[in-house]
Amino acid sequence: MKYFIRYGEIGVKSRKIRKKFEKKLMKNIQSKLDCNFINDNGRIILLTDENEETVTDVLDHVFGIVSYSPVYETDTDKEKIKQLINKTITPLLDNRFNPENQTFAVKCRRVGEHHFSSQEMAAYVGSIIIELTNARVNLSNPDFNVYVEVRNNKTFVYYDKIKGLGGLPVGTQGRVVCLISGGIDSPIAAYQMLKRGCSVTLLHCDNAPYGKGTVEKVLKQADNLRKYSLGEEIRVYSIKYGQYLEHVIKEAPSRMTCVLCKSGMYQTAELLAKKEKANAIVDGSSIGQVASQTLNNIEASRYHCKMPIFSPLISLDKLEIESIAKKVGTYEISIIPDSGCGAVPKYPETHADLELTKKIIEDINQKEILEKVSESIQRIDV
């Protein structure tokens, strides 16, 4: 079977970059699917003997694909095109297209020189369908579309444009370290970075003894995210972060625990990013959602991290994030009960003063304790 693979913003890149991205897109598909490709001037045609269900399951999880279509091929010859239409549309009459109460339209495009125009080919195919089904034509708002693409001496017919995930092929934009907890937000932040073509390393801060039950959830989230990271490895690391929290609770004002916790997470992620040759840190922050995500606290907690920090969910509310999580498959994992964080103070600081935060960080020797705690970072998905 053959499939047309369509991309979006890849097409506006320079010729050199476009070729590079096309190559990576095809490689990502081949990492999960036994197939070959024909790349004909930006039209990627996938060829495979795999069944349609398998192909659909793979293509539905590949970033960089705007849409795809199962296609039927024949020579650019009117009689052969008629035979192909008769053969392929008949199975659709039972469950897809009811000519008694549905209208149709034919949409045609051509590449190359031919003795007919696109409109003439569309009219010819339309006449075949009318003769076969007696259906009515509606060019402005049809119930059913028939697509014909004539490429030089070959003609392709298809009946579906299946929507893809869009975005950029994973692995075209470098690697990022994503902080991941047992909650709803952080897996979606990682997902959004995959959509922008980034390879992802996950870092989980294990708060034990101030929390438990999250490591198992993080490993499940990683397995789910791997479906969207075809062609690129997702790595999962964990750090025994409870040691740092214990120090913060003992040495710093109680109300500052959340700010100092987040500050330490960013700096720990920065240390891992250097090992992973990553270019940025990612988290699931959304402005105002919790105490550590007010603008003042975001400024204070990020001040000591020199690496770029991205928060792709920063403007989304909880319902919007949950909607994406349900679509992606992370939501059901996120709501598995865990103990939560027992280090959160009764009255957390919501408007941290940057200068005071800098003084407290110096007073508790944050850099020294983080260097010690970072020795516990280990990969947990091997």
C-alpha cells in the first residue's frame, strides 16, 4: 500500500534544511515501521506491506506529519483511471458514501505537462462516479471528497486526508532536560517540546521521605511519551532530592521552602543538562497555578540558573492542560494516587523578594548541598 505524507512548516525552510528535516521525518517513521519512501519534489510517498491499522497507529504518533492519505496508483491513462475508480470506490458505498442522500466533489491537482487541465480531469472522474452511483455533485460543501493527483505519467486517487500531529520531526532541534513529577502538567510540557522537534531527557526529583509513589508514575509517563518520540531516545533520570529538602526545611524560613525547592530543581537540571549535552531546561509551570508559579516566585527561583528555561504551558489553564493530557494518554497515569509533597509549608511565600531570596540561598550554602545531592542522579529506565 502507498501513503502520501504531508508536512507543514518544513516546506518553508531553505532547501538544505528542508531536505535535512525530510530525511529525519522519514527516518523517524522507519524506526517503527517496515517501509520505504519515494521523495518526489516535496511529495513524500510511503510504501509498505504492513496492514493499514499498523501504519495508522505509527503515523498518528509522528511529529512533523500534518496529514496523510492511503492512496491508489495507476498510469495516467483515462481508461485505467476509470478502472481504478470503479475498483476503489465500490467498497466505500456500504459504509462511507451513500449516494442516495450524500453529495460529492472531485478535487484534482497536477504536476507536469498533460493534454488536459486539472478541471477537465476532475470533471472526467466526476462523470465516472455519477455513472457508477448516480450521486449528486456539490463543489462548495460536499459530504464526500474524491482526491485525484496526477504526477507526470502516474495518477493517484485517495478518499481520506487523515490529520496528523503537525509540529517538527523529533530530533531536529537538539535535546532538552524536562523536569517531571507525578502530576498532570510536566508530562504535557515534555510532549509539547517533542512537538517542536526536541529530543527529551526526563529528570525526576524524588522527594522521599517527603513523598512517595511518584517514581513508578514517572516511568509509566516515559513509556507513554516514547510513542511520540519515534527515532529519538527518551532517557529518565532520578535524583534523591529529599536530602536537599531536608536541608532547606532545617536551615531556611518555612515560607521559602517552595521557592528554594524549585530553585534547586532548576540548578540540578542544569547539571544534568551539561552531561546530556542538552541546550535548555523545561518545566510544566503555568502562571499563578500554585505558589511557586507566581511571577515573583518564578523570577526568584530561576535567577541562579544560567541555562534557558522553557515553560510551554505558561499561559494555559488547568482545563486546557487536562484536555491535552487526556488526548495524549498521560492523564490517567497522572491521577493515580500518590502521597503528594509533605514538605509544602502551611503558608508558602507567593511574592518572593529576589534580593532576600539571594541572601537566603547564600546563607544555606545551596550550591554546596546541591553539588552533594547531585551525586545521587542516576538513570532509572535501563
